[in-house]
Amino acid sequence: MSIEVKIPAVGESISSGVVSVWHKKSGDFVNPGDALFTLETDKVSTEIVAENAGVLETKAAEGQEVKIGEIVAIIDESKAAPAKAAPAEKKTDAAEKKTKPTVEEAKKAPAPKQKSTGAEVLSPAVRRIVEEEHLEPEKISGTGKDGRLTKGDVLAAAQPKEKKEDREDRQAQQGTDRFTRKKMSPLRRKIAAQLVMAQQTAAILTTFNECDMSAVQELRAKSQEAFTKKNGIKLGLMSFFIKACVEALKAVPVVNGRIEEDDFIQNNFYDIGVAVGTERGLVVPIVRDADKKSFAELELDIAGYAVKSREGKLKIEDLQGGTFTISNGGVYGSLLSTPILNPPQSGILGMHKIMPRPVAVNGKVEVRPMMYLALSYDHRAVDGKEAVTFLIKVKECIEDPKKLPLDF
């Protein structure tokens, strides 16, 4: 019985994806639970596993875009796993002598006839390629003497047929190395569409401030050893900013809302998105109920999402439903930026690089570790006064961590 392998539904808003890589090839025997291929969508990358045992026959090529529900492979359950070859028994000298023809018998035996096509007369090099690539030599036209197959003939037959668009791209690039053209990944296309949509549908404005990181750095240094020993994870900066943003959202609730057509939706929960950069693009996993979690729980959530992001194992539900976003460009060395909203949210906080700078402290100039903060907000929902008040609240909580609910 043949079982169809179809593209599963991986999210309400996802209608297609790309078969980025096959982990098993046609003709391979697969067991239930074996990873067949990786499906890359505009939000997540997911490994699709076999549900039945049998021999696999792929129907879609790597890099091909497929729709939800489309058949991409067939598993033949009627074919059993290949048995391990038993060691060949050593023939006795008598048996070897019996099977070997005598010189006179060999002379009398008629010479084998060769087909004029040359498909059966293969040189060692050609035969090796035919066996490795599983080619059918009788279906290949030979260009050698008497129609024999040459190494070039079988190498050409082993090359996969180019799609029309791939061939056109290759031809367009022949003779020049000034640029390379390739299709954007589904995730990158989705990011591009989201950013353009945010710019076109929201009245985005950014307000700036700076905060002194001295108190947080001192608290981290003082508590790091005990915190790590107790929780098995280091105390980072992001948990402080998540806590500070929760306090600011409570003080200025409008930043925690969103516009939906002619209505304003006020969220009374605090699901904070934390932007994470990956090789595939920017993703924003959500830390749920951030107001109810301890510093250790926040750090564990952040670390877990970072690992899943790098390995491409984030799920759709990890990315949906955030009410506010934090983006840390400082890890890449950014000193100042204007972050773009993550629709349909009304606010996003941009963190930046910590730089020692001279500042005035109690009438004296001191060098302090300073960070610029940027709050981009939807001016349709949030007024300038509210945005500035929010950012000042974040600044106060970072410069005086005692205003946060410390639990370590």
C-alpha cells in the first residue's frame, strides 16, 4: 500500500512553503519518526517526519515551492527494509576448480555478441558513474566510436534538468560576476512585506532617551554567581528591560494596545516579543505573561527561543500574539536606530550598544556606561506625551533597579 506524504497545515495564515532540503532520498527505506525534509515557510522552518515505514519516492525537488496539502512524496509500505547481506562463504579449492572452465572449453565457447549501440560496452570510468548515479545506459545516446558511451555522455545524463527560470537566470549571468540573482526566501519575503505594511499603515514616530547602565551592571556582577548557581543560567540584560517595559506599560497602558479598523483594542496582558536575528532573518518569539514571570524564568525563555531560532525549530504559536516588542541592536554594535513597528502593535523599544561616555553627575563630569534608547510608536494611538512618559519610566527602572520586582 502506498501512503501519500502531504504538506501539513502549519499555521492559519500560511498557504505555502519551500522544500528546503530532503533528508531522505528516493529509494531510501524510512521508519516512522525519520525526518523526511525541512519545510521553510514565511514564519518558521519545520522538519516533516515519516508516519509510516516503507520505501520513499520523492515528488518535489529541493527549493520547490509547494502548497499546503500538496503531495510531495509517496511511501510504499509493501516494500520491506533491505536485509543485511550475509557474508559469502569461502569456496573450496575443488569447487573453484569445478566452476572455472578449462582452456579448451574457453576456446570453443563463442565470443559474446556486442550491440552496436555501445550501451553494454562500458569503460571502467563510465561504469562507475553509471552505478553511482543509477543511470540506465541503454537510454543514453553514445557519441564515442561505434556509438559507445563516453564519460562525457554519462556525466551529461547525470546532470539534473534545469527549470526554465533557472536556465534563464544562468544565461543572464553568463560572462559577468558583477551580481548574483537569487529568489528571496519565504521568510525574507514575509519580513519585507511586514515592514512595508507597517510603514504604509501606521503613523510611525520615534522618541529617544539615554540611560545609565551602572546600577544594572553592578547588580548583575554582584548577583551573577549566586543566580547562575541557583538557576543554571546567567542573569542577562534583556530580563531587566522586559521587567522595565512591563512597569512602563502598566504606567502608560495605551502603548500596550492596538488599532483594529475603527476600534482601539486595549490589552490587559503583557506578552513581550523579543526580536532575534538568525541566518534566515529576523524573528520575534513571544515571552508570555512576562509580568508574572521571575527573572530566571524570563532568562530561560529567552535562551530557549534563541536556541530554537538558530536551529529553525520555532513553532507558529511561538510567534503569535505579542503586545509589545523589544529589539536589541546593541549586540551588533548599533549605537542608535529607529526601530520599525511589529504590526499590529503600537510600540517597539530599541536597545543599543553600551558605550562609556562623559556625563554630568551631581554637577561633575564622570564617565558612565550609557545606552541610547529609542521608542517607535504608532502616533494614531499614542500621543507624544505618553510615548515620552513611557520611555522615561523605562529609563528610571533601569537606572534604579530597586523599582523593579527583584526576586533574586
